Amino acid sequence: EYENFNAAAMKVQVKGLGIHPGSSKNKMVNASLIAIEFDSLLPAQQRPAFTEGYEGFFHLHSMQGEVEAATLTYIIRDHDAAKFAAKKALALAAGEYLNKKYGEGTVTVEIKDSYRNMAEIIRQHYHLIDNARAAMQAIGVTPVTMPIRGGTDGATLSYMGLPCPNLCTGGANFHGRFEYIPVQSMELTYEIAKGIAARYADTRRTDYHDLK
């Protein structure tokens, strides 16, 4: 695996105005309702429950609110850099729209990038993928390359000068209450790691100097 999400964290803060409900006509500004309206401006089908493969999403991670203040936190994900940028632009535009509707300063949208798709770096060092596949095939494992619907430490390391694709571990249901990994899978992963190390240590290979 060497294609992970481009990732960002988004925080949306909404300011409201609390007035006694009995005398609030044309006065009350309910921050919680505006927060709900903000979420409704994001594409409904671009949520984790409706996406797979290379499809990105907006994920509403938490929501807190009352009449005078509300806060939404999201993560934004997409493998494609252009689509990732478009998602961030759409979220900012939603905030601008609500500020025009309810008054400047009502909605504040803060977006901070978290990590980038390491594919851009890994493709420059594709021997990493070739050798990992060869090590798998050598012990009877059929390599399957799929997009990572998340991020890895390797993504950050890749942009720090250490290209680092993701190897399988054999686990399943990650980050859930039913996460598990068979011992047999761990043993195979150990053999794969040994095979990769052996290939890079073999100075007799004709392409040895190209692997550095």
C-alpha cells in the first residue's frame, strides 16, 4: 500500500444570540441550528458511510452546541490532491455563505492540513514496491495493492526524506471494537520483512546501486 489520503482537520465555530423564547421573534440567532445548516451544505453522499476505494469524504467527528455557541469538528479526506483542495474550498464557501446570511463573524471555519498522499514520493522509488511484492511472492503470498483509506506514519516519513510504503500486517477491523490479527498473519509478515531485507542486502544484484 502506498496511496493514502490527503488529510485535513476542520473546526467550525458558530456564534449565536440567546433571547427568551417568548420574545425572540426576529432576534434570536440559534447557533446550533446554524451548525446543522452548515453540515447540510456539505455533500450528503461524501460521508464515510457512503464512500469506498478512492472516494473521499467529510466526516463529522463531534458536535457540541447550544443557542449562543456551537462547535463542529470534521476530518476531510481524499486521495486526489485536486479533489482534496476542492473539498476544503467548498467548506470555506459554506462558511462564507452563512456569514452573508446571518452576519459577518457568525461562522468561523479553520482548516489545518494533517498529512499528504505519499504516492507522489513512492512513485519516485518504485523499487520499494517491486521488492515488497517479490518478497511476498517468494513465500507464496499474492500481493494485492489497494488505496489506504486512512493515513500511516510512513506518509509523513516519506515527505521527510524516508520513502516508506505500508506493508500488510494481516489485521482487520482496525480502530473498531472488533479489531484483531491472526498469529499466522503476523508470522507471514515477519517472513516478508526478512525477505525485503535480504533483497536489499544482496550486493550481487545487477540493480543493487539503483536501490539506494
